[in-house]
Amino acid sequence: MSTVELYWRARNAGRLGLKGTEHIAFDWAAVIERKDRLVASWSEGKERGLEKLGISVIRGEAKFTGPQEIAVDGKKLSGNKFVIATGSKPSRPGIPGAERGITSDELIHLKQQPKQLVVIGGGFIGLEFGFALARAGSKVTILQAGSEIAPALDDDIRKSLLEIAKAAGIEIVTDAKVKRIGDDKSVEAEVAGRSQRFAADQVLLATGRPSNAPALEPQKADIELDRSAVKVNEHLQSVSNGNVYAAGDAAGQHQHTPVAWYEGVLAAENAVKGNHRKVDFTVFPTAVFTIPAIGQVGLTEKQARATGAAVKAGRMPFSSNPAAGVREEAEGLVKIIYDEKSDRLLGVHVIGAEAEDIIQIASTAILGGVTRSTLASAHYVFPTLGGAIFDAMSAG
Ligand SMILES: Cc1cc2nc3c(=O)[nH]c(=O)nc-3n(C[C@H](O)[C@H](O)[C@H](O)COP(=O)(O)OP(=O)(O)OC[C@H]3O[C@@H](n4cnc5c(N)ncnc54)[C@H](O)[C@@H]3O)c2cc1C
């Protein structure tokens, strides 16, 4: 996403007084090839790290054959404790012609940039790829089954995202009931009772990622699943087989890389040393890599009001932030939600340039129990995008 963002910002840098920006081109094949090289080098690095620790890696597909035994491509292995970390895979919705669509796994390997992309699914993955392709020059339409895209977002952030998407030329259609993907890859959907056809040369299926745990034949080891994920307690231990733990997408709590790292260590420690650590997501920052990105930590305004707290919200648009103005990146806002009685921050949400980094200021403050008024009177570096967090603390 960062390469696309750089490209898009560079193309628009004429406003900054730079010349020749219209000649900057996006080389899809080169970008994909570089991404493959980076991923391969990180994987090799991780594998070397395992070897250094004396951990042996057996390659193959594992399946349980009993409560204490697995088989990897027919070779049996037994153990006292197991940690399931088998991740997730993209779902393929049961609509006629779904085989003509591609998932995100396939899109990131395409040799050619789609000219016209229809995305089925307005969740985070659909939005991220929708924005990336639109910023890279493709025509993008996102079809969302429900009445709102990304329902987990704070309402003000979603509103801002929709405005930014519109300005980026992304067509977002909600309450769209997809009927079929045709031979020509056009997508037929019923919208507000009328049948509509959306032309495409690629259709991205972004309708969720179920856990891979069912393929492990977990029933042979008495491992209960909750939908597709391993049903675990707060120690990440299977509720039905105490010798089994699960982490990351297989445990199904939050589908994020740092969660997989955190849970993997926690599950392994609990498996080896006994259940001495519980999962804790009290302060849990996340980002959505739309362009610009979204960063969030804590509760949305709706969630905060549901707790019965004396909720107040403050909003600071990036159009009031000098650093954003200098960079011509004034889209978006910072929104803070706090308890008026205790002055405690309940949630902070950012949409705008570098939101994925800026949110970590708020996350660290919440972790340290820093109150809103302390942040409002704190010194900060000027002019910076992160300064918007501090300014938002005084916005009523
Ligand atoms: C398009 C996309 C973008 C994303 N962007 C972000 C992001 O920006 N930030 C972020 O934090 N998260 C992001 N995520 C989510 C993140 O990638 C996952 O949450 C994370 O990789 C989960 O880690 P994991 O270890 O649980 O599973 P994985 O990383 O999927 O690893 C599971 C491994 O288990 C192997 N496996 C599966 N079944 C078996 C079996 N039966 N036997 C043996 N091996 C098996 C798989 O081959 C795989 O190697 C993104 C995900 C997608 C799809």
C-alpha cells in the first residue's frame, strides 16, 4: 500500500510546485515482484531464526489422528501439548460464477493491474484493496451486502472515509445483493429492488476469512470449534481438550499480525509452563490501510455511550493541522472520546495521512493512564501530523 500511496501523492505533487509529476507511472509488475522479494526475504529470516533456536520445521499438511497424535502427509508424530496456529483462508461465497472471482491471495500475484475492479465485500480487506487499486489508477466499485461499510468503524470516521472514497472516484454501493458473476466477469446485483450490472475485468471476493482449523480434522482430538475457529478460554486453551492451545487467526479473536505474535508466545508459554497468562486486549490499537489510513484504539462513540459513561467527543480535522496543510494531505480527522467525569480517554480514532503511526501516541497514552487534560496541555513538536492528537484533546 505504501508504494501506491507514494505514487498517488507524487502524481498530485504538482500542487506543491513540483514539475513533471504527470510522467510518474505505476509499474504493477515491478511492484508485485518487489513485494514477493520482500516477503520471501522476511520468511527466510524467520526460518533462520527458528533454526538458531534449535526448532525443527517439518513441511507438509498436518491433521490430527487422535488426541495426542498428528500426521504430516502420512508421517505420524505424537506430543503432550499442541499449539494450533494454522491461520485463515479467504472464503468463496456461494454465488453462481464465484469461481470467476479472485481472492486477495490471488490479487497480490496478478501479473497485470485490473482496469475495472469490482470488490464484493465492504469490510477492511475489501476497502484496503479498493483504495489501493483506485489510487493506482483502476476504476473501482465496492458492493457491500449490509447498509454500512466497515460497521466496526466509528460513525464519524466512516463518514469521512466515504467522502474520501467519493473524491477518489470509488463507487460504494450498499445493500447490494450479489446474484452472480457472469462469463464476462460483470457482476449482477440487486440494489434497492432493482437488478444492476457492474462491469469488471477482475472481481475481488472479500467476504471474510474463516480459520483453517477445520482442515486439521479437530474432531479426532476432541477439539471444539466456534464456527471455524478453535474455541478457547482466556488462556488460549481449547475448552474441550486441555492439551491443545490456539493462537492467531486459528483462535479467531482478532485477525492481525501482532495479535498472532502475541498469542503465539502466550499460548506456547501456557502450554509449557501451565496457564499463567491470560489474553488482554484492553488497549489494542489497530489500523486499516486504506489511503489515507485509519488508526483506532478503544471504543467508538456508540460503544462508549452504551457503557453508560458520561461520554464527550472532540473532533479535530486535519485541515486545521499546519503539517497536513504543508504536505497537502489535509483529508480526514482525529476524534477523541472521553469520560467527562474521570477525564479518562475511552477511544481515539484517526483517519488521515500516517494515521497508522499517529494512533500509537494515543494508544501509549491510554496504556499509561494519561488523562485528556494532561495530553491537552502537553508539549509536542510543531508542525507535525501527530500534533493533531494533542490538539484534538481540547476540541469540544
Ligand atoms: C490481504 C490481507 C492483508 C492483511 N493486512 C494486515 C495488516 O496490514 N496488518 C495486520 O496486522 N494484519 C493484516 N492481515 C492479517 C494477518 O495477515 C493475519 O492476522 C496473520 O497473518 C495471522 O497469523 P497466523 O500466524 O495466525 O496465520 P498465518 O500467518 O496465516 O500462518 C498460518 C500458517 O499455517 C500454515 N498451515 C495452515 N494449515 C496447515 C496445516 N493443516 N498443516 C500445516 N500448516 C498449515 C499456513 O500455510 C501458514 O503458513 C492481513 C491479512 C490479509 C489476508
